[in-house]
Amino acid sequence: MLRNYEKVLIIIPTFNERENISKLIGEIDSTVSREVDILVIDDNSPDGTGKVVSEISLRNPRVKLLERKCKDGLARAYLEGFTYALKNHYPVIVCMDADLSHNPVYLNQFFEKIQEFDFVLGSRYVPGGGIEDWGWFRRLLSRWGNRYARWVLNAPIYDMTSGYKCLRADLLTKIGYQDIKSNGYEFTIELAYLFYRNGFSIKEIPIVFTDRRYGSSKLSKWIILNALTKVWKLRLGSKKICAVRPNYNAL
């Protein structure tokens, strides 16, 4: 069923992304074919990321800043962003990284596909997708980690760990987003799994993921391995909330 969504909120969590955030916001503004609002959730970055965003918001009212007092994890940032979106009646949410690894060029495809699907995922592991500037070990860990998560969760999603996604906000309460316990990298897996587990339609579109241009990565192999040890907990502990048949479309 085609839908007409007028309001879109892009949520971007940040911690020490001063070198990237203004460039990313500029690229979003110059790329998307529609007006969007951007919510930057900053964890009191010592490098002054929050100040940069605050200055941008004075010139661009569509850029909003939510400042948190301390670094409290990726998942908590997104959950606060989801609550903000629901309170302010945004029907569509985009999640993306601040480090320029998620190219804004794909946003228009997200906006097109979310008219038909409930959850649109930017996938590195469907035909046409890929990764640039990663070493062989990180590539291997990511690819096989995704296959492992897919097998454990019995979910036909090729890129369970992708952080680049677009979703219908009204479904967050239906999957019980307030009860999400993940507080790290595994959050990306849990969110995708909850949408699948509860039968909402999922579409993967190919993206090329590029490693960050500036700053240091916050993702280590230990974080990835820790996330993958928790997929069994998701498999055994997640409850199906909506009695809807799963609907998945890879391409």
C-alpha cells in the first residue's frame, strides 16, 4: 500500500564528530529531494561537536540538537530519538552514522521504498552492496558475523548489523521499543529482528559502506564479537508482540 509521508526525522547520534557533522548535514541538505528534519543527539562530546551543531541550528531551523550529559551508548541515544520523533509526530525515521560512512545519496531511495514497506535497511550484503576501505579481517568478521546472526535468529536479513535504516515510527510502540535492552552494537541487530519477528514488511536496498574519513572508529572487533554472543539471548528472549505474518523482500 502506498503511503504519503510528509515529515521525516533523521536521527544522528554523535560523540566526538566535530570534523564530520557539519559536512554530513551539508551533504544531506544538498542531496535529498524533500525537506527533512535532522536531530543530532550528542553525548557531551569533548571536541565540541554539540557547539558546532548548535551554531548550525541557528542558521537552519530544521537541524535540532539534543544534548545528553554523558556518553550513554548508541542504543540509548536512538531510543531517546525515537521518543522525540513520536512526541513530535514524525511518521518516518532515518537512522544513520555521523562519520560519513553512510552516504546521503541513498536517502531518496529510502524515502521511495518506505512508501511501500515498514522497514527499509541499507544492506552491504545484497547484490550491488559493498564495503570500501576495510581490511580483510574486519570484512571477514562482519560478513560471517552477519551470517551467524542470521542463522541463530532464523531471519532472512542479509545485513543484520547495518546501522543505516528507515522505518515507520508508529510501529515502534508495536514492537515494544521501550523494552529494548541492548546498549551497544547489538542494538542494530535487535531492532531489525523485532521488526521481522513481529511480521512487518522489510526491504533491503544495496549500499556501499565507506570507512570514516576523519576521526577514530568507535567500533572494535571486541564490540562486534560481544554483540554476536548476545544473539542467542535475542532468539530465546524476544516475544512476538503482533500476530502478523513476516514479510521480507531482499531486493
